Amino acid sequence: SAGNVNGLINLDLVNEIYNGKVKTDNLNIGRVLGDNSLKSNLNTYSEFSGSGFELKNMSANLKYDISKSTFTNYDIRKSAGIINILRNNVNLNLNLFSSIANTEIKGNIKIADLNNPSYSLKGKVNELNISRLTNNPDDLSNLNFTFDIDGRGIDLNNINGRFDFDIGNSSYAEYNIPALPVNIQINNSSGSNSYALKSDLLDVNVSGN
């Protein structure tokens, strides 16, 4: 069985207005798309409303809840979130409790330029197991940290900003990682680049053209 999808969606194409509620029970995306690599069992509920189809004109809100679900090889015990979009500005408040990690993230992303977005995000990650992503037992990990990021750009050549991490007691493979703060400052301009990393273990500064 591909599962069940129930809901009500109102769509006004002329005025670009929409809203709706959608509930899924045991939804198997792999069965729907004929791709067994996407095998899933999704139990979700979402509500949305908004206007505008282009990001520069969009005003939209989405609230979702996922529980007792699976997607490919990952268990999703619980996930919930609220996403608000207002003309290229995305405010989000999300959490995820899964077999990969437990995460919380809150903040704002400005996406007027998708190749050079700006972002201000805070959150935490607990029990991150990289081996669940790589399917390599040598990557077994238990990584725990909080983050506070305020920057712009997604490419190493145009990233600018402050990236602060507070690492808790963690492990990767046979290595234990002690608790320590890590502060990274990146500045890229047309004339020069500089990278600064500071922690209790080392300070590194690199600059160039």
C-alpha cells in the first residue's frame, strides 16, 4: 500500500491565494514514485496559507508535524516546525528527533539572491551520528554542539561572517573530543580574503589575495 493522503486545499490561481490542510498516514513515497530507494512510512500533518507564487512577492506560512515515521533508512521519531516567508525573507523554527541526530534551529534567511543568501541562525545538535549518513561504520560518532551563525554566502569564495560553535563532549570513531568553544571569522572581498579560527586549543589566522 502507498498509504493515505487526506486534506483540503483551496487555490485561487487568478489572485494567487492559497491555503490548506494535509494529513498523511503511512505514506510510502517510493511506492508512489516507483522508486524503492525512497521507501518511506510518513505520518504527517501540515497547514499552510499564503499569497504569491514568486518569492519576491510571496507571503506564506507553513506549520508541520511529523511523528513515528521513516524515510529511506532513517527513523524520524518527531519533527515539527513553523516557516514564515515574506518577500524573500524566511523565518524558521524547526526541530528534528531522528536516528541521525536531534536538532533544533531557529533564525532568518534572506534569499533575494539564491547564490549569495544571508542568514542568522542559532540552534543545537545532539547525538549526531555521521555513520548513518555515510553508511560507513568507521564514521560512528556522537557529536554534540550548539551554533550561532551570522553570515552571507554559501561558496567558500564568497562566504562572509561569524560562525560560533560551542562543542560539548563528543566522539568520532575512536577519538574523544573534549568540550570547547570554536569561533570562526571569515571575510572575503574582491581584494583580499581572511580566515580566523580561535579555540582553547589553537588560534589560526590566514589571509591572502
